[in-house]
Amino acid sequence: PARTERRPIRDLPDELISQIAAGEVVERPASVVRELVDNALDAGATQITVRLMAGGVRLIAVEDDGCGIPQDELPVALRRHATSKIRDLHDLETVCTMGFRGEALAAIASVSETALLSRTAGQASAFLLDARSGELRPAARAQGTTVEVKELFFSTPARRKFLKTDATELAHCVEAVRRHALARPDVGFAVWHEGKLVEQWRACPSGPELSADDALARRLADVLGEDFVAQSVPVLRRVGPVTITGRAGVPDAARSRPDHQYCYVNGRFVRDKVLTHAARSAYEDVLHGQRQPVYALYVEIDPARVDVNVHPTKIEVRFRDSREVHQAVRHAVEDALAAPRAALATAAAT
Ligand code: ADP
Ligand code: MG
């Protein structure tokens, strides 16, 4: 309704500011899962376990074996714009961690019942912080962190109404973990729902025994299926400051839906028109109609040449020189697709 009488300008209460921010960062349980797994990876975890109830609406608990949060910093972790990951503009412009905005925990805590349980290497016991009451007490846990998020959107029923069935929300949560798992074969992941193990991907760290390519291939096979690996070719191309690795499916592996197209920039899953267009154009001559290629492509680029601070969820990025990246990706995939045919042709000729 139109209002003629002007009201005075006021600062919003902290809680409401966080709830507004939560509107951008936390759309559904899967958004919480993504943020918490990001945090676990930033903490150097090697094993991450996600436990869900009712598609994540009743409970999302993410456990890691990372560095932990010291007792006196637990309340700080929940504050808005509080982060251990950047200190100044230079850090922001060269950021290598998944997080840096210091928003996620505050936003999540403002729309749920959140508790942090954490222990660092130096501590004799773990500590548990209840976000709502602020109560902090000793508790039992090995080194690492568990973040427990209960009753998501209980305080914002408008949001809660937009949630789909538990099965749909669960599928989104699993997809969120899958995206992380494809970027980090060196980390083990497990997802539980209602006390049942839904997915488990064991850590396969590369080293003298296992090359990074083989570790990735193993993880891709675990997560996307043996067929994905059997019907794809390795991608490797270095052009100036851009390196592209991963695997591209052969044309026969194409699907009717674009559901096996994974793009990463410096380890972060992204949805980016430049990358999807570049990949698609590499298939121009070999794929017709609406068939969707499958691929998992990893772009490594000097962090100063890409801006990840475009959107609160960081799923979008902006490249300083998007033509450079487009060409690198296109050529990387084209070369990869041409290679096996060249090899076959040679084999046939001899
Ligand atoms: P950001 O990740 O952008 O820094 P968050 O709100 O997600 O912001 O987290 C705030 C801070 O809490 C982080 O900077 C980090 O220091 C700490 N933290 C959060 N989760 C974990 C975790 N699983 N292990 C260790 N530290 C964590
Ligand atoms: Mg974070």
C-alpha cells in the first residue's frame, strides 16, 4: 500500500540483517550443505560426513577432521562478516579458500537452530556452542568440527513453504556433496539420511602410487559411474596463465539432459556461460541436435584473473579475460576429442 507519511531511517537489527543475508545464501537445505562442506574443506579436512534428517529440513550435521575452531573463537565464527580467511583487499583479490565473506554461519544460524562442536589440536577437550542461547560448555569430540543445523527456516515460515518434498531436498543435498567430491578426490565423503548411508566416496589421495589423473578418474568413476570414465578422454592443456584438466565424454556418451556437466574454477564448482559455451562449441562438429555432452573440467587460473566475489553463493565468477579462458577450454576439449581418433587412425594404418 502507498504510504504518504515518511518514516525515519533506522539501522536494522542484527538478527534481521542476517535473515536478509540468509535469503541470498540459504535457499534450501542443499545451500547449507554446500556452505558447511566448503568450511570443512577450508579447514583441511580429509574426511567429511554429512548427516541429514527429513531431506535436511529437520537436521543437517556436517562433521570434519579439520583444524577445528578454538574455544574463544566459537562465538566469533557465528558473527556476521567475521572470517579467518582474508584480512585485507589484497587477500580478497588473491583468495584461494572456498569461503571469505564470513557470512554463512551467521546467516544459517539466523534461520535455524545451530550448534558448533569443535576441538583444535592443542585443546584437552572439545567445546559446544549453542547459537541461540550462547551457552558454551565442554563436550567430547576428536579434533575437528561438527556443525549441527536443526529446523531450517523454522523462524521464517515463508521460506519453509517453498521447500519441496524430503526426497527432492535430499537429492539436492547429495548433488551439493557430489560437486565437492568431484573436485577433491583426496577427501573422503559420506552422506547419511535418516540413519542410512546414502553415498560414500572413499578418499583416494594421489602420490607415488597413484597419479593425480588416476585419482580423479577413480573418483569420477565412483561418483558418476564407470561408464563416465570408460566413455571419456583426459583433457590437459596449458595456455599462458590458464590450465585445463579433467575428462570430456566422447560424443556417444552424450545425454538428453545437461546433468553430467561439471565445471570448476580453482577447485570451486561454478555455473558459467563462458565455460559451458566453450565446452559446447568443442562438440560443434561431432554432436548434433539437443544432445548434451558430458564432462568434468577443471580450470586453474591465477586467482587475480578471476573475480569470485560476484554473488553471495560464489557459484558465478567473472574472468578478467573471458576470451582467453573460452579459447583455452574450447581447444582443450577439441584436442582431447581429436586424440583418440588420431590414435585409432594410426593403429588402423599399421
Ligand atoms: P567464511 O567461510 O566465509 O570465513 P563462515 O561464516 O562460513 O565464513 O565461517 C566463519 C569462520 O568460522 C571461518 O572463517 C572459519 O574460521 C570458522 N569455521 C567455520 N567452519 C569451520 C570448520 N568446519 N572448521 C574450522 N573452522 C571453521
Ligand atoms: Mg564459509
